[in-house]
Amino acid sequence: MIKRPYLSFTLLLLLSMCILGGCEKEKSHTVLELFSESQSLSPKKDFYVNEDSIAIIEGLSCDGKNLIVNDYHSGCCYTLFDKKSGEYIARFGTIGQGPAELPSPCYGYLTESDFTVFDDQTRIVMKYSLDSLRNSRKKDGSPVRLAQYKIPEAQISKLIAIDDTTFLCAGTYKSRYQYLLFNKNDSVLDYGVDVYNTADSAFQTYTRYLSNQGNLVMNPEKHTFAGSINFSSNIDFFEIVNNKIELIKSLRLGDPINKPVNEEGIYYVDLTENTQTGYIDLSATSKYVYALYSDKKMYENSRKSDTVLVFDWDGNPIKKYSLDTDAYYIAVDSTQQSLFAAVKNSSSGWKIICYALD
């Protein structure tokens, strides 16, 4: 009669120790701890883009023959270069109020020699033919309007045209979901993946949207995608099957550390002294997702890094590249032979470096 309580207590103690030991073994990793293989990259000597041809760079895109620089230059949003030679071809994306113009600089995405842009003020999606721009070497190249969407409760920061009628977006939908799939008729096909702060009452609709902006890329050969959140160590890998968003893997290893603010009805999200730089930019090929990433604090580092992480499309870490200087944006060509990086030159202007990949 006396031994039973003692035996039960002993078993309970051993069980608790096993559970605690198991928890220690399952300790979460930081992003950089996932990558055991590291390799330094060397710049190519035969690539040159005239620095006078670019202004303040806010993004890069490339495919097998085209390199697009998102910069506001000479009244245009984008500059098109030849990817192999660095030769200037044309500027496009004219700022203005006309039917084929953009009211302000905005995000664009490159797919199969077409560059799709959207403006969340006018909610217009337009497509530029890069072949047409190459042939005419004139501004704009007659963009085609694909849609003007009107979807209640959708706040969009990134958009990819899967085809001319179907669009995948990142941002917030219903102030809860990270990704939204809709068509040109404004029919919502699917939505999914909760935002990291969906249950945090400190955030309202707009501050929750601001805190969930980031990058979105698509596999050029399949309907698989990757999305990262700014100032975080969070990245999702997912696919679209029969117009449904299906999550492959979610690596959420560090939420953004920020503070929602309401100043007399003006809402914004402020960084803190502990805000991490995190994921800065993404680029995609048919095999891999390339992520420019930093584990440093924003106030120490700003949005730049010399570290590029490589994942496969199942979200598995493959390798880590080290650049010889800090980059602000990256783009990898479709043949996986080159990585382009937007960096600062010695006079604090901008230049583009091309690195040889293995």
C-alpha cells in the first residue's frame, strides 16, 4: 500500500524527464542553422551595366535574355537591359494618368518574356511584351490591360499573373489570410494560410496588412510558389492544384517584431530596436528559390545582406551563398548560370553585379 504512490511518482518523474528531453531535441532552429553547406561567389568580369542608365533601384527581375531594373528614371518605372551583355534596351512603365500609364511606381513580375504590373490604387493589372519593347526600343510597347479588380476585403501588396485571366496575390484577405487567388471576373477562387498575427488584437485591418507585406515568387515551369514576410524569418512554400491553394511547407522561424501605431486616426506599423532584417528579396528558377536574408537587426544593418539562401520547392534548405559585398536586391536567370545583385557603388550610387553560379 505504501509503495504504490512512490512507484507512481517515480514513473511520473521519469515520464516528465523524457518529455523534457524530447522537447530539447526538437528545439527550433534559426534560419541560418538550417544550412550546413556554404559557398562564396565571385563576380563575372565580362558583365557591365552603365551606371548612368539606372537610378534608385527598388527591384530586379530576369529571365533567359532580359534583365529588368525597377527604378524611377526619366518618368518611367522600369529599365530593360539585355541580360547577357548588359546593353540598355528601353525604359517603360510611364508615370501618368493616361490609360496605358501608371499613377505611381509599382510592383511588377516577369514571366515568359511578359512583365505584369499592378497598381493597388487603380486596381489595374497590365502586361508588357518584352519582345515588343526589344523590337521597337520605345517607351511602353503598348501594354495590354488584363483586369481591373474589385475584391472587397482584399489588400494586395504583391501580384503574379498565372495566366491572362488568373491572379495570385499576397497581402491580406479578410484581415486573416496571407494569399488570395482570383480571376479577371473578380471571382475569388481560393484563399489560405493564416497571417502570423491573425489573433493579435493590437492590429487592426490596415496595420495587419502593413505588417504582412513581403515577397512572392513563382516556379517558371509549375504552379508552385514561395512567399516571405518582411522583417521576419517566415517563408511559405505552396502550390495551386485545381484552383486551390495547398500548403507544402511553412518555415515560420521568427515573426516580425514591430509595433502598430494609431496617431489620431493615422495607422502605421513602427519598427523597434529588436526588429530583424530577415528576408529581403526572393528570386525563383524551376529548381530553386533564392532568398536574400540577414539575421542582423534593422537598426544595425538596414535592408541589405551578403547572404543568399537556396531552398528547393519543397522548402528544404540546399545551400548558402556568400557574396563579396552587401546586396539590396537579387535576380537569378532561368538557366541558373548567373545571379544579379543590386549594390551600392563607391559614391553611394547604384550598380549591378553579376555572379557566376555553380
